[in-house]
Amino acid sequence: MGAHFLMRTCSRGYTYVVCSIIVAGDGRYFNAEAIQTICRVLAGNGVANIWIPQGGIMSTPAVSAVIRRREGGKAQGGIVLTASHNPGGPGEDFGIKYNEGLGQPAGEEFTEALYERSLELSSYKTLEGGDDIDLSAPAGTTYELTSSSTVTIIDQFDCYLDALKDSFDFDKLREFAKREGFSLLYDGMHGAGGPFARRVFIEELGLPEVRQIVMILLISSRLFIWNSAAYLQYFHWVHVASFVQ
């Protein structure tokens, strides 16, 4: 990743004071380190409230739910670390995307303005020194980066579950899932969906804990299939499908 890439990217758009923002990623390499750097840049630019999900991992829809719902929609946007839309880094598998104040992906007008602003930067603000934020701390833990900038560790699921429960009847879904012969195919698509699938399907809807993982790996035009009785595992190099039986 190019020198000062994160600093330039996260400094370039703030021509007004941002009060609250969420920072999260899909768990790929450098996720935790990038969050630490971004928080220092945001604090250096005067962002008052920085929200980070426990573990630093959150799916994009969950980020949108937090923007729209936490503290009455207080957040003005979200920084999401993923390569799904704008790949960056040396292997084009690390990128930064931004969700705006309604939780929607930043539009072309917004991103073009950010890019033009980045061309004008000759310096950036950040914090030097200090301890890293403990991303594994319990939800509700706060870290005062400056006298006017605070990081809060938040629950990664609550706003997303609220949004789902406002959209779907979970009682009826629980009954539906109890039907004889019911099965479910779930593909996490190498993203951050695994923990959310467990929370929704197992903890909320009561589907069984045991999973059969079917991994399909294509190498040199040969197809290999491996079965394992395990729960959702995460691999960048393999297609993972989990069957609820």
C-alpha cells in the first residue's frame, strides 16, 4: 500500500466538521491496523464521535443500519474497509469505500469531489503516539483520543437486527424454519457475513448449530471437493457454501 494512502484518503473530504462516523471492515488483512490509523486521522481532523464495531468487523448493510439508526441517525457517514468496489493496495485487494448519511454508498459526485480534493492536499492531520484502541473490548467501552474526540466500541449486530425485525416477522420465520425437510444454503461470499449469519440464523431463528461445509476448489482445471462437519469458516481462496440440515 502506498505511503500515507490511508491518511490522504481519510483527510481529503472534510470541508465541514463531521460529528459522528463509523469505521469498520470485512476482516481482511490490515483491517485492524487500518482502523487504528483512520481513527487517529479522524481525531486529528476534529471528528467528535468515532464508532467501531467490536472486533472491527461489520458487513456493509450493518454499517448502513448503524448510520441510519444509532442515536437516531446521528452518524454522518461510514468508512468501510473492503475491496468489493474500489480495490486498492499492492494486490488490489484492499480498498476504502464511504457510505453517506442515509447509509447509501457514496455517489459519483461525492467521490469525484473527494478525489479532486485529494489532489490539493499538501499535508494531513493525525495524532502521534498513544496506545492502540482495543478492538476486542466490550461494547460500550470508550477511548478518549483527544479532549474533543472519543472512540466508542459498539455492538456489531444490534442496529442490523433492529432493521431486520422491522422488515420481517421473526416469529413466523422461526415457525417456518421448523418445517420438516427444511434446508438452507448460505454463501458468505468471502465477506463479513459469517458472524451475522450465525447471529440471525442460529441465535435468533433457532436453526441447528451443526453445519456441513462443502468447499469447492478449482486448481489447474481439476475440481476438488472436501467435506467437513464444521461451522462457517473463512477462506479467500475457496468457495464456501454452508448447508443447514
